[in-house]
Amino acid sequence: MVDDLYRRVVLDRYQAPVHRGPLADANATASAHNPLCGDEITVRARVEDGHIAEVAWEALGCSIVHASADMMADEVQGRQPDAIPELVARVGAMLAGSDEAADALGEIGVFRSVRRYPARVKCALLPWKTLAEALAASHSEPRA
């Protein structure tokens, strides 16, 4: 049953993503590449008033990276950028086998099925790590 839900969620998000595309007014951007499978992703975010106002992504790769990126964008909007590294760690823990982390992640928990395919874990985690890099880089840039 969990596997059916996983397949349905991944397929739905792959076929009809909500957050795929450019984000012209982004103030945090990062790109990453998974050389093992060829996935490439760029994640853009707009941070306003100390919160993530919007996230968009563009990717070339498998359905897992697309679905994970789209669900990530839903999950992080409205959060403070400083909360993202902990969230990424929780997603990583889930993908490494923590059912507790999976249960705490709500809908994102459907990705617990990916852990049975170790080569795909990096696909699911790539958007999350890329967002964390984008936000970290935007905080370290000198402000005018």
C-alpha cells in the first residue's frame, strides 16, 4: 500500500509539477549534478522578511528527482531559511532508514520507499541539498 502511494505521488508530481520553472526574482540559487545517474537540478528561492516566500526548480533527470523537488518546494515555503538544514537532515535520516523521521515528515514520508533502492536515495535527496546550498550561499554573500 505504501509502495502504491509512493508510485502514485511520484508519477503525479512528475507529470504535473506545481513548482517547476524559472523564478525571475530569486535571491538564492544553486545547481547540482548527480554524476552517478546524470540528474541535474537548479533550485531558486525568494526569501522575504526572513521566510522562504517561493521556491522553483528546473531539472533534467528521473521522476524521483522531479517529484522530490516539487514536494520540497511545497514543504519549505513559509519556513525560515535557518530551519532548512535540520529539515534536510530529517529527510536524509528518513532515506537512511529512520521510520521516525519518515512519520514526522508527513507526505514527504512516501519517499521512505526509495531507501530500498540505494542508488535512488541520492536522486531523492539532491533537491533538498541543493536548496540548502542556495540558502547558505545567499546568506554568505555580502549585502550592499
